[in-house]
Amino acid sequence: MCHRSSLLNSAVLCHLLTVRLFEGVGCKGVWFLVPVLRLPAPDRAARLVWCCGCCLPDAAVAACQMLLQTLELPLKKAILPMLNQPARIVNCGRRKSKSSFSEDTLKRSELGCVYIKPDLLPIPFYVVWILNNGLNVGWLFLWDWEYLLPALVFLAALTLTTYAALFISHRALSIYSSCFVKGHKAELWLIRILVQNGLALYATWTTIATLLNFAVVLIYKWNVSNETATTASLSILALYLVIWFYLENFFFDKYVCYNLTIYPVVIIALAGSAHKNFSLSSSKTNSIFIVVLLAVTCLIFAVRLGIVTWRHCKRLEAAETLDASGTVA
């Protein structure tokens, strides 16, 4: 009877050991065996029973000892080579606390964890972005079904929501930029390059798409000539570029000082249109308009790059002067 009970307990233990070995993702389930193998021989069975989460009688403990003696060498050969660093072996039996995980892994600012505080992408940003994607899907269906005027309305609303998301991002960054300048410059530049310049690129592209959709509506819904509709769209684009260049350099430079993806998008769009439509043999008014607008855009972009570079150097000099004065004081 006792022998049968020992066999039964050994079977139960083997089952629990197998479950522990292969549960979880990858080989995470085997790490609890490492501290067991590093214990003195008399304590291994008790620790293994504790790891399995059950209370077995003394016969099962004896079975554990026999089982460990049998599996000790294969387990050490299988598990211990997977640990490259001794420190990992020592700590593998102890789960990190929440505070130690935050201190070791997560970057922190004066307001808390960087990915939470400061809130550079607040809830209104995500609401606007969800609305933007919904309008994008709706525009695709309306354009495919050739509902030109509703498609124009959806595309114009999509463009406005993109500008709204860009405004929310710039406003949030202007409020909390001081937190990033002190110790998180990498995150600051990632927000500027990936988020804000990405949104600016998207907004410019949707603006051009809206103007193209507007020209299509003029031609096919309101019977306006192709030449007139194209001239109207190009004129609106030229006005947009002039107004934006004035605003970004004299009013919004504090917020959009590093937005540089607007002009390259316009240059690519105009270059593609000029390549397709311009011909020296039969140069039409709009073809000349496109080439002139392309040249002006390239000039504006070069001037903008010079202004941004000059102002950035001035900011760096001012920051160095401020740091030097603070150190002397």
C-alpha cells in the first residue's frame, strides 16, 4: 500500500513538474527549477513541492528526492547553459517588485514616467485621430461610388481633423517642452520628427488631395472647364503656401519651428504634375503655372531651411549662455 502510494505521489509530482516546465511563453516556466538545483540536496524536494504549489505527504517528499537525483544531471545540462550571466541565475527565483521595475526600466521625468507624464498626446488628440480615420474610410467608399461632392466634404473634414491633431500636439509640446529639454532631448526630437512632422506631411498631402477633388467636382458636377478648374486649384495652393510661410515665420515659430515636411510634399506633387503635363512644344497656361509654382516652392523651402538653422543656432547659444551664467552664480 505504501509502495503504491509512493508511486501515485511520484506520478502526481511528475505531472506537476511537467506542467511547470512547459507553461507560459517560451522557457519561462523552467526558471523556478534553477534555484532548486542550487540548493543543498536535502532542501531540494521541499522547495520543489513548494514551487509546485501543493502540500504532499512525506512519501511524496521522498519521491521528490529520488526524482531529483535522477533528473539532476539532465536538468543542469539543459537549463544552466541557457543562463549566460551568473547574476541572472541568482535573481531568477525572485520576481521584481513594481517599484524596481519602474526604476530600472522606465524613463522618468519630474512629473513621473515619461510614457505617461507629461501627456503629450492627450485624449482630444486620439478622439480627433479616430474621427480622422473614420472620415478616411468614408471618403474611400464615397469616392469609389463616385459621390463626388460628399467625397469632397469628407476629404475636407479629414484635412481639418489632421490640422486639429497637429494643433493639439504642438500645444501640448509647448506646455511641457521644458521637462524634455532638461533630460529627455531624445524623446523631444522623436516627438518633433515622427509625430509632428509626420502629421504635417499627412496634412499637406490631404490638402493637395482636397484641391484635386475640388477640381474634379468643378469639372464633372458643375461643368467648369478643365483649364479653369485646374487654375483655381493651383491658385488656392499658391495662396496656401504664401499664407503658411508668413504665419510659420512670424506668428507660429514658437510651435512649428521644426516642421519641415510641408514643402517637400508640395514639391513632389508639383514635380509629378509637371513631369506628366508639361511640354515645351505645347505649353499651356497651367503647365507654366505649375513650373513657376514649383520653382517658388523650392525657393521658399530653401529660405525656410536657412531660417530654421539660424534660429536653432541662436537658441543653442542662448541656452549655453544661460547655463554658463547659472554655473557662475
